[in-house]
Amino acid sequence: MSNNKYNQSLKNWLKLRISILSKLLTGKFNKLYIVLIPVIYVLTILSIHVYFENKPFIEVLHTEDSISGLIAGTIIGLLISFVAVIKIRRYELKNLEFLKDLYNRL
């Protein structure tokens, strides 16, 4: 989006931005975050937990307190991250609709 071409009209600029946002929000990989968020989140939480326990990965998974904390933290963290992603997506779709409306007015 930062390809600045200063010699084009506002209508052409809006059309270009609308096409870019449309591809991002309604394209082939628009729901990829549903798969990526849990995978990245779980791997990050496990890595941080193993680092701070200062034990091998298998030993961390054998302790009851660690497992219950990881399960509770993972569920809460995933819920929060999905709510945040849904709100951000709604905001982006609202902005896309605003740009389309603005383009139609021009």
C-alpha cells in the first residue's frame, strides 16, 4: 500500500486501494488466521513455559500444575485472540465498505 504514485487521480487511487483490500479480505486465504492463531499461540506459550521452568520439554509436560496452567491459559488466550481478530476484521470490512461508498460518490 505504500507505493506512492503522485501523478494519479483520487478516483484511480481509491480504485487501487479497494482492489488491494478486497483481495486481502475476501481472497483465497482470508480465513487463514483461524489455523495460524492457535498454532502460533500454542507453540509460543509452550516455548515460554519451558524456558521459564528451566527444564526439558518432557518434564514440563509431566507435572500436573504446568499442564493445568497451560490448558487454562491456552483456552483463555485463544478466546481473547479470536475476539480481537474478529473485531479487527469487522473494522477492516467497514473501512472497505466506506472506501467503496466514497468511490461510488466520486
